[in-house]
Amino acid sequence: MGNSVRELADRTPAGRDRYVDLLRVASLGTVVAGHWLMAAVSADGGVGNLLAVVPQLQILTWALQVMPVFFFVGGFSHALSYRSLSRKHPEGAPVYSVFVRARLQRLLRPTMVFVLVWGAAALAIQLLGGQGGLTGAALRLVAQPLWFIGIYLAMVAFTPPLLKLHERHGWAAFAVLALAAAGVDVLRFAFGVPYVEFLNFAFVWLAVHQLGFLRADGRIRMPAALAATGLAGAAALVAFGPYPLSMVGMPGEKVSNMAPPTLALLAHGLWLVGAVELLRAPGARLVARPRVWRTVVAANGFAMTAFLWHLTAMLGVYGAMLALDVPLPAPASAAWWAQVPVRFAAAAALTALCVAAFRTFERPARAGRPTAPGRFAGPAAAVGVTLCLLGVLGLSMVGFAGLLEGRTAMLIAVQVSAPAAVAMALAGWLLVETAGRPRTPRPTLRAGSRGGA
């Protein structure tokens, strides 16, 4: 593995923006560390949230809630990828299905493996009647980070039309999405319109994604102003509006900035994008160092697998502690804080084992010769990514608990069960895979041949 990483690092094109790769790895790593820190498991197996135990720590989410950075980086990468594919099809052939498959291979394959492994485990656990305590909590919690996969799917699906809007209107395209997000919050909080808040899953995150398009074209020229505007806007909305302080979801809260996302979270995204752009020059110098760049290349090779399994590892550590009667101090106590480094090290080791077991599914398939997609490839890819999006989002909400009891959760005004969510995700994935797969042209008979191919 070391040699392959070194070779990949050495083959990096001179024009590649390495800082973007650093941001991708750093943002996912920050999310993983944040989840490990926030989990507060009690001696009876209950799982709480450190930020609820110590509300004063919620201000830390203004620096540690970095999912906007990942989606911003996604917009940058999607713009470059789609334009590259378009150049390979100068005759104007549709490239939508090829683009979707190319962008989602390393995302959906490890995700579907995660879903199938945990689905089988959940079914076995429930048949054996062992879904109480921490095990039951794990069945509910391990699927929650899948919401991120669902949002990312939407970003890939909407890249072609939104990229065209960006190329035509620039910052105005972002402004329209931001105004739409503000309008949704007005309808939600001022007029109590039901279900309208779910629209901000699209408007808020696609607005952040649009910032990545602007970054790809070098149009974020005043990052300090962007950061200051975002920070001031978020502070004002939290101070004078109905928005909570925390930029992550909190148990029992009436309003969450995350689910569904709010205008305050969009302002938070502006602040983070401006901040990371201000750090671009020193970040680029850092990642230009050969050893640092090799580390980034290696981490990018398994980052999604680690993200998918990090909660499994963390809950496994707590489960082992309970099974071995290791004392679990009260959350946020001095003893609890002293135990944090040990728990982190153990969770990292378990995550590494999961990565070793499942990272092969994150490796991209060999690229085939670029060919024109079939007549119905584009619509099939669109249907596939929609089914996958709904299935993954639904599973993030309902979890793996209650498979046999038919437990459901609300997904955009519709009740969805775990089996239905899994079926949609798998069907959508298969459609995406088949629609965008390169096709080998059938051999044709030459005139005068005797039937031999």
C-alpha cells in the first residue's frame, strides 16, 4: 500500500489543487472526531449528547460543524469533473449518466456494503431478541450519518443544470438559492406552513455547493468579507431569531439548525467557506510537502469507508467497556475527560479494522473507453439517483431498529420503513451503475464477409 500511495502522490498533475484534497480529508476527520467526542454513554447503555450535558460547549460547533466545507469542496470537484467529461464528448452527446456514475462509484459502493452488512446484523439481532440497551441505541444511531450521503447524491444529480446557471449568472445563482432558503424559513416560522422546511435540505446545501462552482472559476475574491458576513449573519439570526446556538442537532430541541437546515446554517457555511479560503495560501504550502501530500493521498483512499464505520467503532468501544465492566464516569466529569484519549485511540483502532475489511469497495472501477451513453441512460440515471437519495435519507431517519415491527419515520411528509428505504437505495444504486457503464460497441460485419466476426 505504501508504494502505491507514493506512486499516486508522485503522479499528481502539477495543476491539481491539493488544498481542496486537504480540505476534504480534514472536514471528514473533524466530523468523525466530533461524533466521538459528543457521544455520552451512561452505565445503563443509554446514549446522550455531551453538548446537551454542557450547553456552554455548543459554541464550539461554530468551528467544528464543518460539513459545509465538504459540500463546498464537492461543488468545486463536480464542476471540474463535469466540464472534463463534456470536453471528451465534443459532439454534444449526453454525459449525464456517465458523470453520475463516475462521481458516485466511490460513494455508493461502500455505502451499499455498509447498509447490507448492518441490515443483516440488525435482522439477526432482532430475531435473537437482543435489541435492548446500547445495542438498540446502535441500531438507531449508526445510520444517522447517511443523511450526508443523501445530500451529496442530490448535489451530484443537480450539478449539470446548476452549473449552467452558475456559468450564466455567477453570484446571482447563489443569491437565488440563498433567498429561497430565507423564504422557506419565513414561511416556516412566521406563517407556520407545514412541511415547507424540508425544502431547505435542497436550498441551503445546494447554495453551499454553488460556492464550490464559484471557487472553481476563481470568483471568491474577498474571502474575509465572506467570512465576516457569514459570521455576523449567523450571530444575528441566533441572537434575534428562532434559531438555536448549536449548529448540529440536539436531542429534544424544537428547532434544529441541521435537520432541516436553516438560514442560520447557511450563514454558518458562508463563514466557514470564507475562513478556509483565507487559509488557502498556508494550506497550499503545507500540502506541497511530499510527506504531507502522501498522507492526504492515503487518507483520501479510505475516507468514505472510515466515515461510514466510525460510529460503529465508537459504539463498539463503549460496548466492550460495558461488557468488561470498565467504569463509565459521568459525562463531562473530570474522569470522563481523562478517559477521552483512550476512547479515541480504541475507536481509531476499530475504525482501522473496518477500513481494512471494507476499503476495497471504495476503490474505483477501471475506467472504460469513453462511449456515448444509451438513449435512455440519462433518465435512468436520474431515476436511480432519486431512488437512492430517498432510500439513504429514509434510512438515516428510521435507522435499523424495528425491521420486523415495521417501524417508520417521516421523510418529506411520507412515512418510510427501513426495508422500503433499503430497497429504494439498492434499486437506485443498480440503476446508476448500469446507466452510466461504458458500452463496448457491437462488432459489425463487413461487406463481403462470410459471417465471421
